[in-house]
Amino acid sequence: MKKSIIAFPRIGSNRELKFALEKYFRKEFTEEELQKVAKEIRLENWKSQKEAGIDSPISNDFSFYDQTLDLSIALGAIPESYKNLELNELDTLFALARGFQDEQNDVKARPMKKWFNTNYHYLVPEINKDTIIKANFSKLLNEYKEAKSAGFETRPTIIGPYTFLVLADYKSGATKDTVLYDVIVAFQTLLKELNQLGVEWLQIEEPALVLDQTEEEKKLFVSIYEELLKSKNNLKILLQTYFGDVRDSYKEIVKLDFDGIGLDFIEGRDSLALIQKYGFPKEKILFAGLVNGKNIWRNIIKRHLSY
């Protein structure tokens, strides 16, 4: 049995990110200084994970705001009002998150919604008839290479295409089908780039699978991954779920060509029952969620291993 985590806290052991961001927003820090703090936090996090015995540290779990917003940036799903500001990528991200005002512009922040059953929030992606999806996963790729150069072989993580499409807000007649093909192509590009780098595992987070699903949504999920997984080649794909069980689509999930499946055994009340009823494929690896990431107290791992 190996030890794994989904992600690691990114604020820094002494809240370094919070203070660095505040300085940046007050124009007391340059972007270079902010990025230096971020890099130091990531390095500290990878070291902490290895020292704790985590077999595969996580990369791309760091974010200046939230990972759904990071994915919107990576896919180019940025409304025109923010593109017209002609800011660099980092300041565009902050404009989406906080709004942007100067003598010529007054752009409000994107709406936030609660991140499933947590007290955290995410910036709602916007898809409209003018949205052009184009892959730019430089953040994920650069952070993987950054870890590699520091001596850490990591498992990059990213919010998945199904969750992105389910959570997005559709404007001016756009629908999921408007961008479905281009989103799949963008993720295929990512898989190709990771194969070229020799990455062993990619973790794709699909928390939207724990929500009640319509038949149409189940078909959407299956259609995405039937196509996407054709491009994995030597790359192993972990489908990671959390915040509940996947009772509506478990049978479909285990039939797809994932190399690993992450199930929640804390809030996923039916996770064990689903395995007992339908089985779990021998050729796949089960990533069993046994530690409650919302719990602030030290975990007694032996207690969970007797689950």
C-alpha cells in the first residue's frame, strides 16, 4: 500500500502567500517578488510531502486564487471585457477574481459560488458564443518541471473537463455542446505534452461526479473520457473524486480506461457499498480517500486503515 494525497495547502506554513498577495495588491511587491514567494512555498510543500512519506507529491495544486479559475485561464475561457484590459496573465487572473478599475476601466469581478460542501468558493467560468477554447497549460507544465529540477517526481493535478463544463455559466445562447469538442482537444493537447515530458501520472479531479446526475450528464461524462483517454499513451490517468460518492456513474467510471480511480470513503457514504455490489477492476488502482481533509486535527491513520 502506498500513501497519496489529492493536494496540499498552498498558503504557506506561516501564511506567506497571504502577506505576499497583500503587498502585491498594494503595489509594494513586484510580480517577480510575488512569484519568488510562490516558488518557495511550492518547494517547501514538496519537501514536506516527501518527508511525510507521500509516495508521489502533487504539483499544480498551487494557485494564487482557485484552480477552477486557473483552468479557465488555461483554456482561454476569458470574457472579452477582461481581455480588453490588455493585462498580463497574472493580472488578468486577479482582474477576474477581484475586478479592475483605473481611469479608463471599471470591470467587476466574476461571480463566485460555493465550492461544493466546503466554506471555500470558486470563480464561475463563463462560456458565451464568442468563447474560443485554446490550450495553454504552461502553469501546470512549468510547475511539474520546477519540481523535477528540484528532485521531485510529482503527479500533476487539474480540474477535469466534465466538472468545468458542469460548473460553467453559459451566456448568449452558448451551451456545453458549443465548446465540448474544443475542450476535449485542449485536454488531448495536455496529455500529449505530458507524454513528451515523460510524466507517469496525471490526476484529473472530477468532484462534479458526486452531484446528482441526469442521464444527459452521464452521457456527457462518458463521451468526454471515451475520447480523451484514447490520447493517454504511456501516461497514467487517475480520476479523482471527493465530497461524496459517485453512485450515479460508478458503473460507467469503472468501465472507462482509467488507470486509477480515487473514491471518497469519508463523505462518500455509498463508496464501499458500490465496490461490494459492482466490484472494482483488478487492472486499476484504487486511491482510497480515508483522511478527512476538512478536519484540522492530527489524523490517526491506523484507525482509518481498519475501515
